[in-house]
Amino acid sequence: MTVALAHSAPADVSRERIDRAVARGVEFLRQQHAEDGTWKDRWIVQKGGVTALCTLALLRSGVEPADEQLQKSL
């Protein structure tokens, strides 16, 4: 089955708005980060899965691997 989405971004979406949204997401993840370097798993299906996804999101958002919080997660 193939699903095709024909969706274009609204004209008012700028690079600045995207950057601000990413920065807010990074700040949210930083605030939820536990002292032991993990993020809480609400669904314990694969232990560490949420931490892995949050770590990847931060890395893909431009947070440097040398960042102290990220080092705890890695």
C-alpha cells in the first residue's frame, strides 16, 4: 500500500520559525533529562529506547556530542 501526501508548508513558515521551534524542543528535552542521564520511559517495552531517541534528537538538532548532558546519555 502506498500513501502519498500532497502537503506544502504554509507561506509564513520561515527558517527562523523552524529554528525557534527546534530550540524550544531542545530546551524541553534538556528540562526532562534525569540526573542519571536518562529520560523516563513511560512504556517499558525496550529499556533505554526513549533515552536513545531523545539523544538522537538532540544530536540531530545540533547539540554537540561533547555537551555535558549528552555525555551522560551516551
